[in-house]
Amino acid sequence: MRKQLSLLFFIIFFSTSLFAQLNRDQYIKLESALGEGSFFNGHLTGFMLYDLDSQRVLYEKNSHQRFIPASTTKLFTLFSSLIVLNDSTQTLRYVTEGKTIKIWGSGDPSWKYKKFLQPNLQDFLAPYDRVVYSDANMMSPAFGYGWQWDDYYYNYSAERTSLPIYGNLVQVKKVGNAPTVFPPSFQPDVFPTQRTIRELERDFHSNKFYYNPNTFRAKEEFIPFITSPELFIKLASEATGKTWIYQSDSLPKIHQEWRGSPLFPILKEMMLESDNFLAEQLMLMVSDRLFQRLDTERAIEHILKTYLYDLPDEPQWVDGSGLSRHDLITPRTMVALFEKIYRMMPDQQLFELLPAGGKAGTLENSYKAEQPYIFAKTGTMSNNHSLVGLIKGKSGRYYCFAFMNSNYPHKASEVRREMEKVMVMLRDMI
């Protein structure tokens, strides 16, 4: 019996060891694909392949170097949301005085945005004649540290607020040669122009919108509007049929909380579609839940010190979405973070959140195969492209990887094509 047990142990150990390493030929192939003389030698590239079962690094190249992660930063936001928010959004904090309710937004992005299950504000506010709104708990500015100023009229750069409505976006539709916008209260501020523009464009300093009737296309379906307390209470009053008043009062210590919507659909939309607005609002909700104030910087500092203190390299993490070029993270830290998420989530839920090659989310049109083999978060910014997640080998086993590229002079599509060649080769190896 002892001999049989010893033999069984040896077989298991030997098999695990074989799975936990690449052979010499495989290693040389990866070196050739990523090293000197390869496409990736012309810019900064970092790569790590990690066996989740044996918890061993199978291959790495520049995994200690810091890269601009772009939207793979949302993995940090996902982790923070799972740890702090649990299963529901944080919508409001409030106190009541007779027929008046005083509210402080908690960052919930779902009110009249996309097709999320709506917080039932109509029923919640029904007993009250007057709503007093304060944003005195909002510490973070509308735009994040290091965001590009000229992104202001793109839908991926909507402003952050304590209680957003319509995703802080104006919706645009083409009727004839002119745009029709929603909410309709913005329509009087839409003007024709002879400037050579093809979309409806917002003025930098105001909520005035311009289009050229001769060239208008309406391919940009959503445009951020400039938020203000006055504009918000106008839109909120129209949406609820209640009288809203702005009054910048501090949140009292004794108050009540209201959680309005399930969290998972918001996490799923953020991950699959790489929604920057959702990512930023999620970090505000995390801060609200922790500190009763909306301060992304403080929330990040807390998460790093309490839950992510053991990452291989301390990340420079400054926002929820990855819009900032000040975010700097190493591939081996991305792998360590992903492993934490992998260990804390059921497989089925994790795969629902991850874009799948050729099938879903931001990977729908790349890494195509008869059966998906890449399940990962993408991140793209000018001259930077990263991919972090899982690869399924021909063996049927899953491995974690981080593939990060910075400072390349090519189009992102060209970098993705070359990355795909490496990942196909790797899939066939493992």
C-alpha cells in the first residue's frame, strides 16, 4: 500500500511539474515571437504567463516594467466593487423633515442610463412634496487626474457626479439633415454652423451644440453635457414631477441609506463594453460606502493599503476607468490582481464579466476561433494596448496572462494582429 501511494504521489507530482513549465522548444518559440528581431522589439512590451493551478510563472518578459494600462485598470475597479459594494449599488443618503426629503447622491450611475434596472425614485419620493439635493459630499472633480482635455465631447469622457442622470450624456438622433437631442430641454441650444464638422459638437465652455447641415452624420450617438447643480435639479424635476431644490448642506452623521439597483449588471456592462463612466461612478460608490463621501483618490489609497498591499509592484493607480496616462502598472501586478479576482468569484460569473474572443464585448471582432480561447479585459489608448485575463490551451486548461504594449508607432489594430499570432501559438503549446 505504501509503495502504491508513493507511486501515485510521484505520478501526480511529476504530472503537475510537467504542466507547470514550458519545454525548451516552447520557450525558444516565445522568445523568438517576443524578443529581439520580433515585431514587439520595436517598442516596450511586457508579458507574463501564469499557471493558476501550480501557481508558477511559466514565462515572463519585462513583467517588472510599468506600462500605461488604459482600460485594463477597470480590473482594479472590479476588484474594489466586489470587495466593498457586495451585490447592490449605493444610490442615496437622506434625511426627512415632514414632506421634505434631503438627499445626497452616492454615485449610482444607473438612473435613466442604458437599460439597467432603474432605482425606483418615483415610489421612493412619492411621500414627499419637495426634494432638497446637496452635492457637498462630492470631493472628486468632474474629470479625473490626467484625463485628456480634448476628450470632453466624446461619450467615453462623461463627467463624474454624485447623482448622475442620463449618464450625464445628451443622446443624438438624425432627423432629416438636423439633430434631435434628448433630453429635449437641450434642443433650444442646438445651432447650425458652416464649420467643417461632421457630428454634433458641444462648445468647450457651455452646453451649446453645433452641427453642419451639409455634412451632419450623427454617428456619435451620445455627447457629454457640462454638469451643474442647477442643470441637475432641472432635469431631475422634469424626470420625477417633483420640485427639486439645490442646497449645499453637509451630510449629517445620523441619516438613512437607500440602495437602488443590483450591482452585477453594472459590472458586466463596465467590463464587456469598457464603459468609463460606469467605472468612475463605481469608484465613487466604493468611496461612499467606505467613508460617506465621494473621493476616488481616498478610496484607491484605502484599497491599496488594505486589500492589495501584497501586489508584486505597487501600482500607480489614479482613476477608475484607465483614462489617465498617470496610471502605471506592471504585467506581474496585473496577473496578481487577476488571480485575486479569479479566486474570489465563481467561474460562471467571472466568464460572464470577461470579453470573449470572437464572441462578446470588446473582443467580439478579434481572437476569433471555433471555440473561444481568450477571455480578457482589453485596454487601448493612443500608443498603448494591453490585454489581461485567461487563455484556454489545447489541453483544456486555463492560464492567466498579461500582455502589455506601450510607446508603439503603429495603429492599435496592427498591434492586436501581432498579439493574436502570439496567443494562437501559445494556445497550441499549452
